[in-house]
Amino acid sequence: MDKNLSKLAPAAVWKNFEGLTKCPRPSHNEEAARKYIIEFVKNLGLEYSEDEAHNILVKKPATAGMENRKTIVLQSHVDMVPQKNSDKEFNFDTDAIEAYIDGDWVTANGTTLGADNGIGVAAMMAVLEAKDLKHGPIEALFTATEETGMDGAFGLKAGLLKGDILLNLDSETEGELYVGCAGGTDANITLPYTAEAAPQGWHAVKLEVKGLKGGHSGIQIGFQRGNANRLLCRLLLHTEQEWLLSSIDGGGLRNAIPREAQAVVLVHDVEAFKSEAAAYEKSLQAEFENIEDSIAVLVEEVAAPAEIIPAATAQNLVKAVVGAPNGVIKMSVEMEGLVQTSTNLARVVSDGKCVKIQCLLRSSVSSEKIALGEAIKGVFEMAGAEVLLEGSYDGWKPNMESPILKAMLASYEALYGKKPAVTAIHAGLECGIIGGVYPNLDMISFGPTICYPHSPDEKVEIASVEKFYDFLLHTLKNAPAK
């Protein structure tokens, strides 16, 4: 396992990224990474500030002869998604990411890598420390806690940024320029119950659905991957065995397609239930052929629990999880291959008093986002749950006449002899929120090629990082004049 990232090019970017991997930075626990960035900036002698939302803003003056260029804001988020394989011992709050070189890629040992958005952060740091670049005035904005609600972007106050152009370094396909993104809404659902004593004469089993690919609920949602929460509940809904539910725990973060789910269930006939689960596993493997290649449905006898969720509540829960909208709802008719509206039933977990469910809704059409929220609310309210639709943010509307878009198209063609693709992304980028506070910002999002973000399979293509960084430098050098 080759962990020597420092030998990769561009050296400054990989050096800074390697430093970030040693800083725990799951969302809401980014202090070590912020200290790393601030200490780095202090050593450079650059002006910086940290706002109430823990965004860090660094200013670097223009190089000689470039003072007449428009000020460019470089922007990336500091936090990362903490996901690991179930058999991996790892504490995201304390442990360093075990990044290593795997052929043409950099990946991590059993966990998310944090290239989303660590490569963007590392590239910004490389620009700040470089003394041989040509660029106009630069503002480097390191935003906080993007992955769990875009807290930093929402907390950004008017008047802080003085820039004219914003380059968001958080896209994940090299050779594509993003000029728009989806808006989003969180559905936070609570199904209360009063636990009952577990009856005698039943056998307890742990039911698991695992081995799914998961991934980013904006970028990979169109791949039609399995949702572990729904697949587990489908088995309970259709089994011929009588069952009682003691607990359920499925999925992880709201913006990650759930890869694993488990439940403690009481049944009368363990062997019959195992047989049904084995048959269900085969049916899922056929259903998701060429999409999922490692689906597993496991049943293991366990110690009897003391309490169960009332039977009527458990039935309502299972029916609601199976019946609620999930996945792609509508494709764009204006941009081929682009998901327009979707939802991710990300989390289902019981705690002895209630079951909490989280869904993340995305759409580039506000009315569709609202209608989708109403549909989800209707399903879960009929099951007896309380549903809060909150944290709504609008999308980012494309501007095909953007001056920085025209400049970047020319830069890419000058470097690589072809034009990049211009598209929008179904994921929610911070551009939409920042643009709401700074409506006159001219914005583009781009980045290197990152596969399987928000999952332990995350990896970044080494060659694409060099192309991305060279393109960034060429863009800075050729930024529009004021």
C-alpha cells in the first residue's frame, strides 16, 4: 500500500491534501482542519478572518501587472462525509484518513477519502502559497459544515466578500463546467411510540441488508442503486412470517444513499425466516443486476430484546418506508441525462421512544420540490408521524452569457485543444446559497474526477487533479479585467 502522496503532481496540491488527511474533519468536528488552514495562512503572512459560521476568508493581493483584473473568490468546503465499511475500526473524530495510491487513483483504506472537497481546499492552499503565479486579487473562502446542511454558506453574511467572480472547486468530473445546481429541502420525520415488553415464545434475529454501493444522493441518485432502508422494509412487508420489530437502524448521512440497514425482529420460525431471506436475496440480485453486485440479506439469531415497537406502529413504519417516494422522480427535458427532481430516504433509526426518518429532497424546479415534500409528508403523516420540511434552499440558475464562463471555455481549449462540457448538476452546491446573498457574483463550479463520493469506495483520479489545477491557474492568469 503506497501512501507516499508527496511524489504525485502537482506537488503542492498533494502535500496540502496529505496534511488535511491527518486532520479529523467530519461535519461539525472541523476544528483541527480549521486550525491547520489558519496556521498555514499565518505562516504566509496573509490577511484572514473567521466569521460566526466558522467560514475562513483569506485575501491575497494581485501579482504585479494584474491589479486591473476582477477579484476572484476561490471557494471549497472544509468538512467531509464520514462513512466506513462495517468491518473497519475507525473513529472519524480522532483518526487520520489512511489515503494511498491505487494505480491511477488515490483512495482510502475502508473509509471515505475526503477528496470531496479536500482536493479543492488543497488547491486553494497551493494557490495561496505559490510565489510564481500570475493572478489578480484573490479571496479564498473555506466554508464550514457543507455536507450536513451547508451551514457555512447559510451563515455567510452580506458584505464579507468583495469579489466579482466565484470559482467553486467542488465538482467531481474533470472537463465539465457546472453553471447550475439543484435546490434542496430536508424532511425530518418523527414517529413516536411507547415501547412494549417483548412477548415470550418468540425468537429474536438480526436482519441485515448490506453490500450496496451507496454514494452521493445527488450525483449517484440517477444510477438507480438500491436503498438499504427500503429493501429491508420490503422484506418485512412481504414475508409470510409473523414478525414483531424491536429496533431498526438504517443508513447514515442524509446526503448518502444508504448502503446498509439492520433490524432486530422477533419471529416464531427462524429457519423459515432465513429461507425467505435467502430467496429474497436472490430476487434482489436479479432485480439489481448490472447495478449492484454485492447485495447480501443476512439473518442471525440473537439474544431476545426486552422491548418491542408496538405492532401497529411497526406495520405503519414499514408501509410508509416502502410507499414513500424515493430516488429519481423526474428527469430534465432541457438537459439530457440530468436528474431534475429526486429524494433520498437516507436514515431510519429507532431509539426506544420514536423512529426518526430523514429524507433529502432535491430539485431544480421549486414547485416540484414543494410538491415532493407534500407527498412525503402525506405518506408519513398517515403513518402517525410528525413531518418537518426545513432547511430549504433554492437552486442556482445557469447564465450562459457569463463572462467567466466564456473566459474558462477559452482557457480550457487553449490548454487541451477542446472545449469542456457545460452542464448543471443535480447535487446542491453552495453556489446557490452564496448567490442568494451575493446576487451579482459570476459563478462557475469545476473540479477533478472523483468517483463514489460519500462512500468508502471514494477515489480521485491522479491525472485529473493535475489537469484541474493547471486549468485553475490558467483561469486565474486570464481572468477578465474590471
